[in-house]
Amino acid sequence: NGNPVLSAYSSIDLGAFSWAILAEIDEAEAFAGIVAMRWLIIICVLVGAIAITACALFISQLISKPVLELSQTIQRVEREGNFQITLKDDHRDEIGATSRAFSQLLNNLSSVITGTNTVLEELSKGVYETSVSEKFPGQLKTLTHGVNLAAQKVQDAQTESSEQARQAEVSAKQAQ
């Protein structure tokens, strides 16, 4: 039939007779299982590569999304100067812990700024008894202590000034 074949032969000696045995098979038929196996392997490798790529993209999104949210929030705070921004902290990993810590930092800064503004507004109205009452750690503690101390010094100066004015008035009346 003109197709390439694979052949095998052997001689058989039976006394005075020599026989030859010959077996032939078409190459396509002989290698059909190997060709099918090769296509199966290629398909499995392609499906596996697509599945691995999809999983890698999903996992990278899972990891990078909270990091990007945190980064965008930090940039927004820097750009707007708004310390009352909050972050979602529903992640139960290191990124979630970082987001919660950053939210707490923003909350502390917002509270200190609000408390300081309240004290300064009250001082400008002549109310000297107001102070920042919340307790904060580190430099925020130093800042609130300084604001409260300054308010106390203004109150002391006002009291002293009032006392001196009263004494001057009494002295002026006595001199008449």
C-alpha cells in the first residue's frame, strides 16, 4: 500500500528446511499510542499552565489588594491632611494588623489635633480651665502635656495679671 512500515524477521531452521518469519506493521499504527500520549501530555501541560497562571493571578491579587489599599490611604492622608480616614481591617494577616495599627495612629493623631484645637479655641475665648484629657503614648503624650502646660501657664499669667491689676487699683485708691 506504499505506507512506511516497521518490519521484524527471523530465520527458522527445521532440518533441511530454512524458513523465515516476517512481521510488518504500518508505522502510523505502531506509533498511534505514542502520538496520542504525546497530545495528551501537551494538553495536560497547557491546562496545568493555565490553571497555575490563574491561581498565581488570584493569589497575587489577594496579597496585593490590601497593600495597595493601605498605600492609597497613606497617600490620601498625606495629600489631604485628613487624619479621620479609616481603613477596612477585615484581613487576619500581617497586612490587616498593619492596617489596624495605622488606623489607630490616625485616630490618635486626630484626637490630639482635635483636643489641641479645642484648648486653643477656649483660650482665645478667655476660658483657661480646658485641657486635653485623653492619654496618648510617646510624642503625642509630650504634645498633649505641652499644650496642657501652656494652657495652665496662660491661666496662671491671667490670674497673676488680674491680681496685680487689683492691687494697683487698691494702691491707687489708698494714694488718693
